[in-house]
Amino acid sequence: MSRHAVVIGGGIIGLATCFEFQEAGFEVTLIEPDPISGATHHAGGMLAPTAEVQYQQHELVPLMRESAQLYPDLIRRVGQHTDLPTGYRTEGTLLIGADRADGQHLTELIDYVKAADLDIEPLTTRHARQLEPGLSPRIVKVAAIDGDHQLDPRLFARALYDAVLSRGAQHIREAVETITPQAVGLTSGKRVAVESTGVVVLAAGLGAAKITGWFDGEHPLQLRPVYGDIVRVRVPEALQPLTNRVIRGFVEDRPIYVIPRDDGTVTIGATSREDSPHPRTSAIHDLLRDAIRIV
Ligand SMILES: Cc1cc2nc3c(=O)[nH]c(=O)nc-3n(C[C@H](O)[C@H](O)[C@H](O)COP(=O)(O)OP(=O)(O)OC[C@H]3O[C@@H](n4cnc5c(N)ncnc54)[C@H](O)[C@@H]3O)c2cc1C
């Protein structure tokens, strides 16, 4: 008899969790009012254990590296249960320093990344522009990270959702309010029983902070929203492909990325702020200006 897993939240984490439970022989119930509507819908989709290395966070490096190594197999296995595309691409990433100070920043980052035993290769700007003619002639420093890949999060999440449903998952289109050892309580007042051998996974992103019943005292998840602006533009036919690799860089110390997609669009991101969920014209201007500085 198969065991039962209840997964709360249908973003990339919840859907991938549903998929892996099915791989392990579980019956799965997904509870999600509006699949792929959270951070997953807005994300860049860079699978970047090297470019994302942060000073003082070296404990994360083995996890990031292993996570990236798991992706090709995950993509392959999901593809056995759906025909939908994932936007998974392995051309790699170029990291750019726009001016001299950004170049110095990049030099220090290369040393830090190498010390973490991750692969990064400095290139001459001439060599980089042979690889990617769309790069600006004004950039001063470049490094190649062949192991940093990308997927299209909207496409991959849809592929996961399709695969999970095709394997028989039940989808309840409602929001969860409470979790107890016996049941998951929905906003409609209905309850989904949890078997004694069952598993409940809370993967509701920011929404997890409002779900109660599974702890004593103060809510253990003190989450706060961080918003970001991200721009998607269609590249004219004559300029296709703008680049083949993901281009990330620093422009006057501001991070910027340009992600080419299979559908001829590029995704340019991202700002990061905590004040308002609404997009800003000034942020769109800043993103386009910095992207044009490197591509
Ligand atoms: C602008 C931007 C760019 C990013 N770029 C990258 C990147 O390049 N690479 C990278 O690795 N990460 C990136 N991220 C981070 C990435 O988006 C998140 O880490 C990831 O999407 C989190 O997925 P999730 O499934 O945990 O959450 P979400 O995608 O937010 O999904 C949570 C789901 O839970 C559901 N939910 C909420 N409350 C309830 C409830 N009460 N009951 C049931 N369901 C509920 C929501 O409807 C939602 O569908 C980026 C994020 C942003 C904002």
C-alpha cells in the first residue's frame, strides 16, 4: 500500500516535492489555490552555484553545488512524464565587470570563488566578444562560468505540474489555514485528513507565515516580503540571438543579468527592495540602462 503525502503550495519547490514523492512511490495531494503564481512566476531561473557565491556564506556552497548537479537528472526524469518544454539550457554564464572598479570587484570575486573550489575562468574581453558578439566593447573584465546554467521557471514549473497530474496527483484548489497532526484545514472549512503514516510538506513560500496550528507559541517562520523588478523584452529577429550564454555583471557596483530564452525573449533583472509590490518605471529604466552597458 502506498503512503500519502500532502504538499501545500504549488511553486517550484512544492511541485518538485510532489514529483519526488511520486518517484518514491507516494500518493500525492497538492493543495494550492493558484499554481505557479508566487516567486516562481517572477524568477530568473538561473541555476548558478558559482555566480551566486556570497561572501561569508561558504556553508551554502556544498548545497548549491549539489543542487546544481541534481538538475540534469531531474529535468530528464520530469521529461519522462510530460512533453512540455522546460527551457533548460547549458551554454553557461559570462560574468562581466563594466568599468575599472567593477573589474576589480570581479577580480576579487574570482579569487573568492576559486578558493571555494568552484570553476571559473578569466577571459580576455576580446575572446569573450568572439564568443558573444553582443557584448559591449566598453566592458573591462570577463570570466566564464561554464557550470552555471538556466531554466525558464514558468515553463519548468508548468512541466512539473503536468507531470505530477499525469501521474495521478490530486489537486485541491484551495488555500490552507491550519495544519495539525490529524488534518490540514482549508479556508472553506473543509479538512484533508492526514494518515498516521502520512507526510505533510509546507512549501507555501511567503504564504507559510500565515499557516498556523503546527507549532506552540510564536510563529517560527518570521518571513518578510522582498520585491524585485524584472523586465522581459522580445529581441528583434535581425538581432537573434542577442547572446547564447547568461550574461551577469556589475555596473557601477549594481548587479545586473541578461538571460536569453529559447522563445527569442531576454529576461533582464533584477532590483531588490522591501517597500512596495508594484513595479516602478525608475527601476525599469535602471535595469535597461545597466543591461545596455554590458550587452
Ligand atoms: C525577481 C526574482 C528573481 C529570482 N531569480 C532567481 C534565479 O535566477 N534563480 C533562483 O534560483 N532563484 C531565483 N529567485 C528565487 C526563486 O524565485 C524562489 O526561491 C522560488 O521561486 C521559491 O519557490 P517556492 O515554491 O518556495 O515559492 P513560490 O513560488 O512563492 O510558491 C509558493 C506557492 O504557495 C502558494 N501558497 C501560498 N499560501 C498558500 C496557502 N495558504 N495554501 C496553499 N498554497 C499557498 C502560492 O500560491 C504559491 O504558488 C528569484 C526571485 C525573484 C523574486
